[in-house]
Amino acid sequence: MPNISGQAIALDLLAGTYRFNFSDFQSPDRSDAIRIESANGLFHDYRLDRTWTGWKVAQPTFDYFDRSLDDSIEIRLTQDDRLILRTDEGYDLGLEPNYPTASFTYARIDEAELEEPEIQPAPRSEDLHPLIQISRNSRGDAIEYPLDEADTLGSGVLRSYRAELRTDRNEVSVAQIEQDFFHGQVDLSSYGVSGSAGLWTTEPGINKVTFDMRGDYDAANLLFWNGESIVPIDPAHISNSTIEIYIDAVSDEWGFVLLDSNDTGDDTDFRISGLEWVGESSIVELDGGYIANIGGLSPSDSIGNVKIESHNASLSTGQSDRAASSLGDWAMGDKEFLKPYGTEGSAITYTDLEPGEYDFLWSFYTRDITNHDALYAWNGKTLTQIGDRTDGYSDFPRQAWTSEDLNASVEVVYDYLTIIALDAGDKRGTTDFRVEGLRRTGDLGYEPPQPIDIAPDILTGDINLKDGYTGIATGTGDRAISTLGTELTGDRDALTDYGTEGSYAKWTGLDNGTYEVTWSLYASENDFDRDAVYFWDGSEAQPLATRADATIQSSATRWISDRTTSTFDVTNGELGFLALDELDKSGTTEMRIYSIEKVGSSTQNPSTENGFDPITGTREEPPYPIPDNGWDMGNDADRAWDMGTLKPWETDDMTGIEWNQGYVYPAYHLGASYINETIGGDDVTDWATFVLEEASYLNFFHSNAIAEIMDESDRVVVGSNDSYSGNLQALLLPGQYQMRFSSESSVSETFSAQIYLSNSDPSYAD
């Protein structure tokens, strides 16, 4: 271990990242310090508060020490350099050196193994987002074609900077496009009823087209004519973001057709802003087709200090950013949501996305070495931290932290994604984040949720329809409990045991199935024992929360709760909630509903409910075989619910089984079993066990609980990795298995699972 004793040590180092570890700093002089100095005179000092300073301009300085040192610093050299290590400040001030001592080690951590985790070199952009590699042929550079030199039919607008095809009052029928443009050789009737078309004349081969869409493009079809045949553009590649695609024109005349799929849609614009011939068809094999999303998607909206350049965006936590309350209101419809994560920042949002897995590149630069400003992704269900300052390195000469391009993967579960840069502390110091190249990489591993409009179909009392949430409150405008009882049951006294007044909202016409509702409480009621909210199951009010659950004080007179997602089974097409005042009008409690979504088929088996046997095709006369009492599923392996023997559907003889809140039924479904149970609060785990007679493909859907399946040796065969919903698939061999469901929720909620088995089809879920 090298030792410094009053003399400087010089290290000639190549460009790279290094970690220096110092120990046993001994000195009787409080003016001594450790200094790492570069050849140009800039330096790092180790200060009394046991932190390294950034690069400074060399000048006389006092850095006091009176203790031993055990600390490290990482330094990135952007070029070859000589570093000088000293331990005595006296030489700067003309004082007599007193020969302090310190030991140190160092290693280049972008190559060497250390005891601490090694910092891996950041991946290159081209490795993460491979582009089509196009080599120029003998024709030389690419050719940029004029946008306004085209033949159009229907509603076409040609300008030097943009060419547009529209579906509006000037569009023409499909029959006219087929005859006038394609001379009756192309049938477009399956794509729409009317629209517009445009033809360009260029060299045959690969052309890059830059375009975007505006208007009601969900009701439109975009078609590429390659000169010989029609190629539909996948709807996943159509959005209001700017998109670049390569098309393969097999003729010198090619174009696009934009069609209304019906006569009821609003206008749609297809807008081309760039057209460039890049080479012959041989440079990339597209076979007359296209490749989309080359450069990634572009943000469609922003807030705060944001700069957007095509597919890239810079988000700053500096001047002109916005308060966390404004960001939360803009992104989530909730001013309080982001406050625990930061104080201010900026955000961008991408819209009109297809649900799926997405990735993008991000990087940052900051001079804020105190706070950990961070980048987050919000997909409408989950706020995920993408990264912060700890993902970068010290930029040695500039007293800053920075990073190379880093890859991030996110799930888009609805049709949008919001990226948020948050200042973790105060306005001292600014972090600039860069986001680029968002693109879809694959499907979700589960069925995307189906959002329901949060505006109720039936409402009574103090109902607040706001941008981002629906509020059901006990405030001004609520109704007497007798009124609510009459409207819900026809009996004015049906709800008198629950309170004195309140409000009610109901959603009707829903498909039966499992629904998730995300909600929170806002309260100005000081008495914890007053006010409560309920789920209305169609016949009685089920307790959901009370005023006491709003424990976070957001102001002198306001308390709120964390957002909670609860699961409900809808069997009669209706979903309803009540907010009830249990005494008088003093104080208000409001249930705010942020989202309602269908997440799965009902765990209530319709075959069992109506006594229908799908094997024999007969119906059973009531009463059906329903047990008298329910019981808990079992909180450990020893008390697990025994499902018996399960078989794949191909050899099943009605051995499927259903557990519904402690009641057990035959499933009446080949190779399928169902679970519907309560978990959370004091009941944190539920267990089940089964025997599998023959090798089977497992297709396992779960919602609102972490799920694992283990074999006889307690080895996890397949698990959800802390995810509360999803689709698990595995090949199970004959043997004994256990299912474990768990939750960290502080309140009781309903979870569901559907187990499908097949000996031939890995995706069987009929």
C-alpha cells in the first residue's frame, strides 16, 4: 500500500475512471489535508466534513483535520494526465512541512475488479437502439426530394415544407381512388369508404419518409403503395409524434393512401415533412415493405424547462421549472402526488402509444453534488425512478457529475407515458436530463387493463367531476340518508345504521369481470370517528375506509391518505361507492377516484352460477352445491388449501376447482381453476397446494397479489418478482406443487387468479 509522508507522489495515468481509497491519515497539524492535483493545477481536497470537494482553482486554503481518514473518491480523466498526491498544505503558504502521513490504494475501475461494485462502462447508443445501417452506393449522397411535387386525389395540400393528405369534406370515394389512381387493379374496399391519395416520382429503392398524424387517426387507415402492391401501415406506427420510416419503392412511382374506415370519424391529417432517397433496394432487405420508428417517438406535450428536438428532449430542474404540485396536477391530476419525491422540476409526455414494453436512452449533467435529483417515469399506474446522480460519475475538471447514455425500460399500460425530472432538494444546483429515442420493443406479459370513464352514470349528492378524478364527498350538497336508501333499495330506512347523510356514485353497463379502482381520501373532518366510505355491492354497503385512514396532514386543516388500489368483482354490470357522514355536517370527507379499469374476467364462474355443465351440455336445477360456510385459504404451507389433483384440459374429467372467498365449487371448465380471496392487513399470505398428474403447460393469470409457484423442494418454479398482476407461464412436470400469494397492503383487498393447464398449448386460456 503506497504511503505519502510529506512528499508528493506523481501518478501518470491513462484516460479512464479511477477510485482512490485513503486510510490512516495521521497529523498533529490541523492545517493539513489530502490533495489530488492535476497537471493543470486543478485539485480535489479532502475537507473536515469528510467529503471531497470538486475541482478548484489552486489558491492558498485551510482544510482542517484532527482525525484518521477512511474514505474514497472516484475520478474520471477524460484524457491522459499526471496526478500529484500531497498531504501537506504548508507548501502553499510557505510554512515548514510537518510530514503528515497517509496510506492509499487506487485502481482503474472501468477495467479492474474491486471489492466494491464495479462501475460498468455505459452502453453505446447504437448497441441499445440499433438503426438500419445504410452504406451509400455509387450514386453518392442521399437525394432530398421536393415535397410539393406530387399528384394527389381527394384532399391534398402540397407545400415546400410539408405535404398533406386529409380525410375531410374534399375527400373522394374509395371507388374513385381505385379507378383514377390504380386503374381498377387494386381493391381498397376492406380498408375504408373514402379518403385521399398521393403519388411521388423518385428513383426506385429505399426512401426515408418523416411524417406525423393529426386528428381522428384511430378511425383511419394509412396504406403504402410500393409501386406494385398495397402495404398497410401498422396502427402501432401511427401517432401524433413525428415518425421516420424507411420504405422500399419497387417502382419509380409510389405513394400513400389515407382512408376513413367509416363515415362517422372526424378529420385526419397525414403530414409528410421529409422525403429522402437513400439508396437502392439492395442496401437493406425490405421486400417492398417498410420499417418504422427508426428514430423513436417524439413527446407531444411538456411542462417546465423543456427543450424538444425531434425525438430528443432535455428536462431541467433549474430556472423556469415548475413546482411539484403543478407537475402532479399536470401529470396525475393530483397536486400532492409528487411532493414526497421532490420540490420542483419539468416533465414531458408521449401520447397515442400502443401498450407494451418500451425503452429509451437517458443521460444527465449536474453541478448539484448535494442532492440526488432524479428522473421518473409515470405510466398512469406506477411511478418508477429511472435513475439519479448515483448512476453517473464525477466529471473531474468541471466540478460536476455526468453520465454516458444509459438504457431504461418501461411498461406502457394505457396510451401514454410521462417522464418527470425532479429536484430532490432546493434550487441550489441544476440537473439537466436528456431523454431520447423512445420506442416500443415488445408486448406486455399480460393483458393490458381496459380504462373506464371515471365520470359516473348515476350520481346523487356532493359529486365533484374534476380533471383527473371524481370526488364523492360528505360536504355541501350531500343528501339525507333516507334519500340515498330510497334511491338504492327503495327502502328509506335501509342505510340509517350507516350515517345521517352523504353522496353516492354508480357506474352502470359494465362488462362483468374484475375491476381495479385507484382512490384516496381527502378530509377536513377533525374527528377520526366520523365519516366513512363504502363499496355498494348491489344489496348492502361494504366498508372501504374511514376518516381515520387519512393520516397525512397536507395543510393546517386538511388530511389525506395514500393512494390505494382496490379490486372488485362486478357480477351485475354495476359498480358503486358511498361517502357517508356519520353524525352531522361539520367537516368534510371526500373519496377521490382516479381510475377505474377492467383487469380480468370475473372469478365468479358463470357455469357454476347457472348450474350449466359444459361437458354434458345439461343444466342443473337449483339449489346448486354451495357449501354452508367459508373459511380462510391458509396462511402457511401446513394449512394450505388442498386443491386436489389437477389435469390438463385434454385429459380433464371436470377436476377443475374454484375457491371464492372460502366457498369451494366445481369449476365446470376443462383444465381450469379459479381463486378469488381476500388478502392484506393482518392476512399477508395465502397458500394452496395441488398435485399434477401429467406434464402440462401452465398459463397463470393473477391480479392484486404477488404470486409464486413452488415444487416439492420449495424451489420457485415461476414467480411474479414482486409484481402484483401479470401472466406467468411455465412447463410443469408431474408432482406436488404449492401456490403462495402475498401482499404488503395495509388494508384488506381482493385478489384473483386463474390457472389453465394444457399438455399441448402453452397459451391455453379458453
